[in-house]
Amino acid sequence: MAINNTSDVVDLAERIAVQKAGLSTTQTLLLGLLAGAYISIGGALATYVSGGMTALTETNPSMGSLLSGAFFPIALILIVLVGGELFTGNTAFMAVGLQRKKVAVGTVLRNWGMVWCANFLGAVGFLYLMVYLPGVLDAEPWRSTVIAIGTNKVSMSFGIAFLKGIAANWLVCLAVWLGLSSQSMPGRMLGLWLPVMAFVALGFEHSIANMYYLPMAWLSGADFTIADMLIKNILPVTLGNIVGGALLVGGVYAYLNPTHQPTK
């Protein structure tokens, strides 16, 4: 199976950053809305599968996390292979473009800001219209599962949420890197699946995924406020995600591969 080496992947990331910088505002926002919706699809599927197997998860404490991890990656697979603008992945892409002087700081911040907002609207819009209103997770044990997930997420300290945000996007962006390393559809899907499965199973925090989990828990009756949602989780997790993607993946690999090294 033909693969792209690390230098090839960084070159691809550079070209992708330039392409993202060249998108119109309308294109960026629409693709961001789609990515947010795909994240909600992954979150809803993961919750439905893991939350519906209480007999199994009660006797196997890690099984619920593993089941969530097994099904959530459909979100990133859809975004990368079908098309979407995802804030967390863009932290790595745009960091490569910035370090190689292909995009300006202002362009990076504009992209991150627009995509973050569009992801939020897409995630909340999908969960409200396609999950909450139809009552997909209304019955037990799903409702209790949704509330427990959201309550746990707003119960962490700022520092712990930040650290878990670093770890999550480190793995998400490594998943994107693995996806770019393969030149086949099965290889790309497997590369995208494995690290995302790991971050979900380990309980790390992804800001865009939490734009599904937290509003869904709040709508289902969880005892926290919108301010709690934003300040206690989404803010520190977003900052952590930037560190994990922009520094530990995009920044590191652009530094280690400053010029093109052709595949031998």
C-alpha cells in the first residue's frame, strides 16, 4: 500500500492551509456548519450505543467508553472524506501554513474564529432539530446518560479541562495526519478512526464535540447553566485544543520538516 511519508503529509497540510485561507466567507461558514452537524451525528450515535448497553457497562466499567470511542469517529471520517471545516483540525493545518509563511496571522485567526462559531451553530442546530425535538435520546437509560456526561464535563477544574483539551486535539490532529498518510480509502478511514477512538475512550475533551454533549445535556434537564457550559468547559477545552493541534502537531511537524523531502 502506497503511503505518504511525514514530509509529504506536512506538504499536504501546507497546501490544505492555503486552500482553506482562500475559501470565501460563505464557503467557510457552510463547511463549518456541516462539520458541526457531523460532530453531533457522531456524538448522538456514540451516546445511543454506549448508553443503551447498561447491563454490559455496569459489569465492565470501561466498556461504555470503548463503545463511545468505537462509534464517535464517524464524525471525523465524514468531515475529512466528504468535506467540512472543523476548528480543531484547522488548528494544525493553519499552524503549518503560518510557520511556512504561506498564511498570515490574521488569516489564521479569522479562519479559526469563523469555523469555531459555525461548528457551534451546526452542532447545536443538528442536535436540536434531529435529536432533541424527535426525542431520540428522551427515554431511559439514554436521558440519564446524556445528563451524566454533561454534568461530568462541567464539574472539572479549568486546569483539568485545559489539559484534557490538549490531549484530545493532539490525538484528533494525529488522526488527520494518519488519514493524509494513506493513499487508499480504507487506509484513510482506519487512520482517522484509531486516534479518535482513543481520545474518546480515554475521556479527553474536544471543544466541538462538547458543543453537542453539553447543550444536549442542558436541554435534557441537567443542572447547570449556559454560562457553566461555556466558562467551565468549552473555553478551557478550546484553549487546550489550540495547544494540542497548533503546537504539538502542526507546529512540531512543520518545524521538523521545514522543506520538502521527496518520498524515496
